[in-house]
Amino acid sequence: MDYHEAANFLFDLRRFRPKPGTDSTADLLAHLGDPHDGVQFVQVAGSNGKGSTARMAEQALREAGLTVGLYTSPHFDDVRERITVDGRKITKSTMIEFVEDAHDYVTDRAVDGNSPTFFETMTAMALWYFGREEVDVAILEVGIGGRYDATSVVDPIAAAVTSVTLEHTGIIGETVEEIARDKAHVAPADAPLVTGATGDALDAIREQAGDVILVGDGRDAESDVQATYEGRTNHTEAAISLSGADWEVETAIPLLGEYQAQNAGIAAVLAQQVADVSENELARGLRKGFWPGRFEVMGTDPLVVLDGAHNPGACEALAETISEFDYDEFHLVFGAMHDKDVQAMVDALPVPNRAVACHPNLDRAEDEEVLARAFETHGAGEVARVSSVESALENALAEAETDDLVLVTGSLFAVAEARTRWTRGEIPKRIGNLEEAQEALEGTDVAEHGVWRMRGKAVHRVLKTRVQVRQAQYIKEEMLRLGGECAQSGLSDRDDENIDVLLMGTLAQYKRLAETLDGEHYGLSVFADELRDTLGIQKGECEHGYPWEGRTAVMGILNVTPDSFHDGGQYEVHEDAVERAKEMVESGADIIDVGGESTRPGADEISNEEEIERIVPVIEEISDLDAMISVDTRKAAVARAALEAGGDIINDVSGLADPEMRFVAAEYDAPLVVMHSLDAPVVPEHVVEFDDVVEDVIAELEERVLLAEKAGLDRSQIIVDPGLGFGKHAAESFELLGRTGEFHGLDCPVLIGHSHKSMFELIGQEAGERGSATVAGTTIAAERGADIVRVHDVEANVAAIRAVEAVESPDTFGEP
């Protein structure tokens, strides 16, 4: 079975209407052997804030060292986002395995009209996966209500009801009290139910659940836990303080709005019910609890916000958060589902100067004309109607001035479509033969007959991207008309899902395609601009003057440590380190990367103070050399000290594990290296399964890059490092090296760090004998588009890069 067949099988289950009860899910799990037995579960129910709360609880527990599963809905781009373990979504191959196990059972039940629904089957797959991965705890976001939700097939050890508003009436109740009682059925048998509900809803929850821990907003003296919102600390974070009977936490969270402080308090209590989580771990975990589409600030010039408010209560809370910002005019992009109280949602929001009504790419989305009428009733200054969300956002941004506010809201589906403006990548593919063409097509989940037919047409320039079905159909028609080729995923033509597309053509054909797409509907004009940017068509000049702009720069490694894997102890003495830096600059190094803490397997973590003491004197002494100075650190406090001492670049091998790191880089306007890693220091036995190591790493780096971008850095300043050797097998590291160019799909400079690494054991090179292999790796990286290579032996690697440059542009070197 191929992935597209497995995904189509799951999506086809949407034809079955939801039904109350957990029997269908329980029966499917029993067929699978009850694989979830032995896993501890946490349920999070509520009208609003379920996803944010679940995410913050997950991060707090991961910070305490637990392996944590997370099940949420809906998904933004890929159905696999719903099921993650330690932040990594379920692999395609694992999803295929589940569908193969469940296929006959589900089909037999369908014959009798008793098939599990899409949500029930996804829930079963999540529980199956969490058992398979032997997670310490799994957090389940409840779908609808609580009593009859598929997630209630488990007996939770902790549970919460975040808030209660009138929603899904006719399904779980007609009054707030009825809805609250239904949700309160998630209460665990041996622990109090945690809630932020108030009034009649709280009374009903207490009546149903009995023992309750109430998290208040800092003004309610009767609350068991006080969650106080202290206001914004910057455009993406807010300060909060939490206090219980014998604990207190002060931290920042990456979720704005007073209600998010209460969600954080609920998450903190849930985490403490599950494990022995320290106050420091809570503070750090809550700060990492970023959740896409929940008052997510995407830019500040103008202020651009995405928020998935999808009912009147959420819109009221959104309006309060908006009031924290100063802006001139308010531009609102709004798309909602037809089963929502649209007028009440619109009336809860501030009156916009300009509203753009749009239609999310979903059958149950409300028509833009209906939404427009609601805004006209609301008194909006101007109301426009635009068919697609992407085009509506483009329309709003074109009209907005620097000091205005642009808000996209109404549903998570509208937000997901708008978010592709920042997350969709066009990955350039290097195709050298039929085998590589076939692999690229199969990696796009093209059906078998399509792979065979098109593999010979995968010409020199190949791009992989992910778009809506209707966009894919239009792009394919135009590409074929222009003489190129376009293959699309074998996922069924369902308008509410994004699919992978592989474009194949010449540069001239891509130019004409971009011109054709200009001005088209459905967000195609936005895609045209992204296409030009990826291929360098009409691309602007470099702005910063960094050494890696226009060529491959060399970063020389200077470890002032006693225990680094290749040169530990050689430059631990201050004078030796300074002399080594001078030697590397004389040999042609463009950057000197100073590290004070080893990330080799088994290395011990040192304090901030010790790391600063090692590196700052060296940086101060070498800061006047003719090279940029980079600091190799995982700690924001160390990075700040290094930049103050004269450093220029932050090299973070942990991929922003310290939530303060991105803000330090933005504050100093310093380039930031974001590396993909599972652990730093490296844990040799901690390797994970990849479907396609390159595309999986790109996908996981995308959110890290977006975090740095939202902190205030331009993508030209965010350098991505695929992390060769960090949680990857040797063969996977070579795959990453060989496909270096694909990382430019992130629209960031690319750094390759391969020097003397254990990956070279694969080709018989033992430790201490890897200099030649490193030079070969540098040659490959430079030839395939690396912007920076990080090496120990500068002179030999500079020569390798010069040789590549001479092959590509011999005239620039002149005659000897």
C-alpha cells in the first residue's frame, strides 16, 4: 500500500456521519489488540483553548524529561500533524502500517453500515501509535463535548475542561449547563478535574465531576490556582504569573491574550498531576508552548495577526487581545463555517475600517456574500468580497499601511490557508537520472502509473511544493500548456486538503508560468511570487554584505573546550585559541565559530558562567580580525554575552531550545544559525524514523525558522543547518549532504557542518583520519549550493571551494 492510498482510505471515512458513544473506537482498538493499554492519558476538553492548553502541558512534561504523545485536531496542512511524539508527526510508513492493519476490519464494518468515522479511526491510530512508541504520557484534545467523544475511550489520569460556551447545540446540549455536564464526563477517577469555567457552567461541572481544581484569572479569590496576565512583553509573548497552594511560576508564554494565562495555569496543574515537574521546568515548558494560529503575530510592518477564533466567545476574547495593540486602521480578513453564528462573531469584533469576506476551501464554509452582509450590518467602513483566503490576505496587505492592523480570523481553516504565505516552500530538486526522477515522483506520492509515465520528463529544473487541489489543477494545466510537466499526489481530489505537486520544466517555462499566474484567483498570484523567489527570477540584490552572499563561505571551528570530539583540549589555553583564530583567518576563513561547550555524545552540560568565562576573553581578543565571529552555544545568556564582547553570529545547535535565543538574535540584529537536532549533546541511541530525511528535516526546520522570523529576523539572516550526525544515521547524513540544495526551499542560507564527523565511518574513515573525506564533503556541499561550510581544517577546505568556483565561473579567476 502506498501513502496516498492509506490517506485516501482515511479521508473516505468522512462520508460516515458522527454518532455518539465510544463503542466504535473501542471495538477498533480491540481488533488491533488494545495497543494503548499501559499508556497514561490526559484529556483536554472545552469550548476554546483546548489546543493551546494541550500544547503547553505537552511542552512542560517534555521539559521534565518525559516522552510525550499529543493528539489534536484539526490539522493545518498535513493530516499527520494531528499525531505527534515529542513534537515529531507520525511518519507516512507508520500510517500505512496502521491502515493495513485496520483496513479489512473497517471495510467489513462499512458493509454493515457501522464503520468507524474519520475522527474515530484517527483517534484509534493515535492511541495505537502512542502504545507502539511506548510514550510516558499522551495528551488528547477532545473533539466535541466529552461524554461521547472518541477520545473518551481511555481512562485518563488527569483531565481538564478549559472553558464552556454555547457550541454544538443539538449535539451535546442546548444550554451552557448541559454542555458543561457533557464535557465534565472526562473527569478522571482518581484526580480532581481542572477547569477555568465560571458561573453556571462551573456549577454544572462540579455537579458532574465532584472534585475540581479551579484556575482563576487572578481576580477570583475562590480559585485554587491564580493565573494572572501581566501583559505583552513584546509583539509575540506575554508575561504571566501562576500560583497554587505551594508553588509559584513567573514566565512568558508565546500566546497573547488574558485567557491564555488561564490556559497556562490549567496546563501547569495537569503537568503536575502527571509528573514531578519543577517550577523551572514549568516556566521553561510553558514558554515553549507555541501553538499555530492562536493570536499568531506574523509581522509588524503592518501588524499581521492570525487567530482561529471560531465562535462568539472566542471572538470576544480576541477583541480584548487586539485592544493591547496600537494601530491606525483595522483590516479584517474573515472566513467562517456555515454552522456558526456568524453575525454574533462579527459583532464581537471591533468594527473594521475594511473587511474582506472570503471562502475557505471547504464545502461547509460560508459563502463570502453572506459574510459580507454581516459586516455591512456591523458597520464596517468598506467591505470587499474575495473568493480565496490567500487572495483575500493579499488584498488586505496591499491596502494596509505600515501602522495598520491586518487580522485573519473566523476559523482555523481560514487561518491555515493564510498561513501558507509563510510556511509553503518550493523545494528545488536535483535530478540526474531516471532513478532520481522516479524517487522524486514517488516522494510526491504520485500514483504508480504516473511515476512510470513521467519519470523521463523530470528535466533539469524540478520543484516540489504543496498547494490546494484547485490550485494544483490550474498550475498543472498551465505548466502543460507551456510545454513543461506537473505531477500531483495520488490523494483523491478533495478540495479541503493540500497535496504535493512536482513541477518539471525549464527556467523559461517557469518564468512564463509565473507571468500567467499573476492576477489569478485562489491565491495563485501569491504562488507566482514564491516561484520567482525560489528560482531567483527577478530577485533583488543581497542587502547585508554577509560573506556567504553570492558564494560559499568558510566557518572555521574554534573549540575552547577540554572535551570536544575532534580538537578538544588543543585550544583550551587562551593564547592558543587566539593564535589558532589568526591562523584560520590567514588561511581564508570568513567566520570563526567559537564554542565553549561540547555537544559530543556523553558531554556534560556546564553552567552559563563557565561557558562565558571560556569564550568571552577569546572573542574580545579576536573581534578585530578580518572575519565575522560566531558563538556556538545553546544558551541565550551566553549568546548575549558573546555578542556584547564583539561576536556577530549565533550558532544554536539545539534549534532554539532556549526560547529566549531568537529574541537575543533579533535584539542585536545578529544572523542566527538554526540547526535540526534531536538532542544536544548527542545521544547516540536516540535516532528516529524518517520517511524522507531531507524533506522531514526541512518540514521540522520550517517552524523553527518561522519562530525566528516572527521574533524580528529576516530569512536572509536565519541560517539553516540540517544537523548532520545529530539524531541521524550515517547514510541519512550523506543523504542530507547530497541534497544540500533542497534546503534553499526554506528561503534561508544553508550551513553544512560535516567536519571529521562519524558519518565518514560509513566509507571506512576512522577518527583522526577524516581530513580528506571532509574536504570531499566540502566540495559536494559547495557544488550543491551550500552557503557556509563549517570545518576544522580551513586551508584545505578553502582550496576545495575555490576549485568548485573555478569550475562554475573560470573567467572570474583570470589567467595566472
